[in-house]
Amino acid sequence: VRLRERIDGSVPLRRAVWRVRRRPPGRAAPPPRPVGVKLELTYSCNLRCGFCYTDSPRHTLARTPDLSDDAWRRIVDESIDLGVIEAVVTGGEPLLRRELALETMERLAAAGVGVNLNTNGWFVDDGMADRLAGLPALTVHLSIDGATPELHDAARGVPGSWRRAVDAAHRLLERGVHVQAVHVVTPDNEHGVEDFLDQMWLLGLPAVRLSPVGQVGAAARSGRWRVDPSASRHVAERFRREHGTAMKVRVADRPTHSLANIDRQAPAALLVRPGGAVLIDSLHPFAFGSAPRDGLATCWERIRAGWRDPRIVEWGRGIRSAGAMHELALVPYRDAEVDLAPGAEPPPEAAVEPPRLPRVAPPRPGGGAEQARSHVRDLALARRYRLARTRCSAEPGGGRYVRMVEAGRVVRLNPAAADVMDACDGGTLEDALARLGARYPGEPPARLERDALGAIRDLQGRGLLRPARAPAGVAPGTAGVEPALDLLDL
Ligand code: SF4
């Protein structure tokens, strides 16, 4: 185990093992067209995370300008013309540029591109949630760093941000949007990961991602971020044993693996920074031109020709471990990217002022774990569902055969699940609990709640139940195609 841990922590050792076993690189050459694109609409952010990989708190303070809306519209059109199938809309906080972000996602979705939105949730009000719910194949990656405001707000640097994020999750879930909570695990919050998973289960999240800090950007400036890499896996495994797989818990790969392969795995996607620089991904500090100056197609051709440029290979070989990234002379986001395009000059496009930030409320006590749980429980209890079109045939004892008319499938439900289904036909978890309480009067309320939650998740998974506010005919997103693109790995 010790040897394995040493190998997993060391980039050169990991490379040596792969050489001996003749394993990676997986992709030896970039495809003719990029498969995906990551669009960083702004550097600015309303939060102040000390581990921010894009170094947004510094860019926000320095008021770093972003590309204009028109420049972004052209980039989106070029991405669609280039044939991308998956896109990430991110920042900073992309919803600070509210209309641009929505228009970008709507154009991409209308072209059939799968869209992933990275957000801290602060700006997801009812109007925003309604627009997002209308987007097919959307997955929202929502940052939540703990089961209490104390944990989350301390990590995110702004009081009230936990409440905003949890309420955003609820607004999206009640409209049927696919939401993945992303928890950045640090030495300050790793003790709370188990409670966090329980809370996300109660809230109704379909997916959670536990991610270590990527030591670039602000994290490469200061802070101690290293956590025991196996601890999150153990917690996730325990959760799976207790609750099954209805809520998918993904533990992000050790960063060592992608870093060890950084100069050998051919890129498949593009990243466009807020100022227009085009890079391979978030882990490289080299640009291949500027989107407004050169166009995305030219930048992609440069990437295909130059992704193993000796300067990149030499830089990649200097990485000793994920925790030592900050020691490099050139760190993504902390340092200005190096443009490898011939005769590179600053982009000609006029840049716009960064978005205005909301006023930040003064610090206030978070209320602790009990109050946080009670808030999340209230949200879960109040969510309303509706039933798909069905025909049913009753069994003796309360069980039922149910035919889903549109899907053409038949499922068999036990009496408790049938009760929950009936209660949720226009009703809520609270209604389901009342039904189960009447059927099983001696059962402890906590057990009934657990069973009802499990049944609702199961019925949703089978396509029998949907949140009542989900628009008809809009297919929710899934977890994206992360392994192919690594677009979301930071
Ligand atoms: S990590 Fe995300 S939420 Fe935090 S400052 Fe950076 S962009 Fe904002």
C-alpha cells in the first residue's frame, strides 16, 4: 500500500510505471475537429475562494477586462461550426454575465451541443432557474463545500453563499434540471464529507463530485490544500453501501494521473479564456493564439501541429507532484499564459469592463448543523412531483403492476412504493410520509423518511415521477462526457 501511495503521489514514478507497463497515452493524436469547448466567460466572481483555480478573486480585484458579448457570440458560432458536441460554460462566475451566459447556452443547446454550466449558484433565482430548465441536455455543476454554512462560507469567503447554493440546487431540482454538486475537499472540510453526502441525498441531488484542490491559480499562491487521497473514496464507498447508487458519488481522479500524462495525451478540446486566449485545457499555461484575432479553427490547427511543442514538453517534465505545481516557474492562471502563436500580439477586439458585483452582506452566524439540516429538509419536504402517464393493475396486499404508457415499460411496485407513487401524484415528500405513517403506524419517523426518499428517487430513476415544475418534453442532462474530454477536471 505504501509503495502504491508513493507512486500515486509522484508524477515521475507514475510515468515510469506507465512506461514499464506500456500504458498511456490513451489518445496519440488530436482529432481533426475539437470534440468539446470550454468557455470562460469572465474572470470575475462574487465569491472569494482561496483555492480558486482560475484565480478569480485576484482578477476581480484587479478588474480584469473580458471579451465583449459580440466577440463571445462569434466564438460560440465558430465552436458550433467546428462541430463540438460538448461545451462547458464557466468563469469566474459565468452568471455574472447573465444574459450572455444564457444566450450562449441557448445557442449551444439549440445546435444539439451538450451543455455543462459551472456556477456557485448565487444568481440562480426563479427566473434563471426557469430559463435553465428550458435547456435540453443541460447539466449544472454547482459548488457546495459542506453541510453547514460555517464550512461552506469559510471556504468560499462570503457569508450567505451556502444558503444561496442550496436554494439554487432546490430551484433547479424542482424544475427537473440535472444538477451535480461539486465539493472541493480541503483539510478544513474533509471531516464533514460524510454529513455532506447525507445532506445532498436528502436534498435530492442525482450526482455529487468530490474533488481535491487543483494547485493552480489562487491555490498556487497560498494555502495548504493536501488531503488524504483515499479518505474521500472510503466515505463515498460507505455512502454507496448505505444508500445504493441512486445518487452517483464520483471521486475525482488523483491529479497525479492527468499531470503524469500531460505532455503525452493528445488534446480533444479547446479552452477559451475570458480575454480570448485559446488553450488546450485548464492545466496548461500555453496559448495557441487568440479566438478574436485568429479564429478558433486556426487555433485548433495550431494545437494539432504544436501540442508537443518542446516548450510544453519541458514544462510538463518539470512537474514532480500535484502538490508541487506551485513551485513551477509557470503556473496556469497564476501566471499570464505564454502565447505560442507565431508573432503573437494582444487580441484586437475591444474588451469590456468586468461585470458589476453584488454588495456582499456582513458576516452573520450560520446557525450550525441542525439549522442547516432543517432548512434542507424543509426544501425536500415541499418539493412537488407529478406522475407520468400510467395504467395500473393492483395486486393483493397493496402492491401494483404499473405500465408507463409513453415509455412502454412495466414495473412492479411493492405496497410502500405504490403508496409513495400515489402520494406524489401532485403531492410532496410530506404527503408520502403521511401515507406511509398511516400504513406502518409503529415505524420510527426517521425510517419512514429514509424509505420515502429512497422510493421517490427510485420512481424518478424509472421515469415514473418528475418534479412538478419540470417543463414537458425537455430531456435533462447527464453527467457529461468527462472521461473523453477532461473538460471538467478542475
Ligand atoms: S472557485 Fe469558483 S466560486 Fe470560488 S472564487 Fe473561483 S470562480 Fe468564484
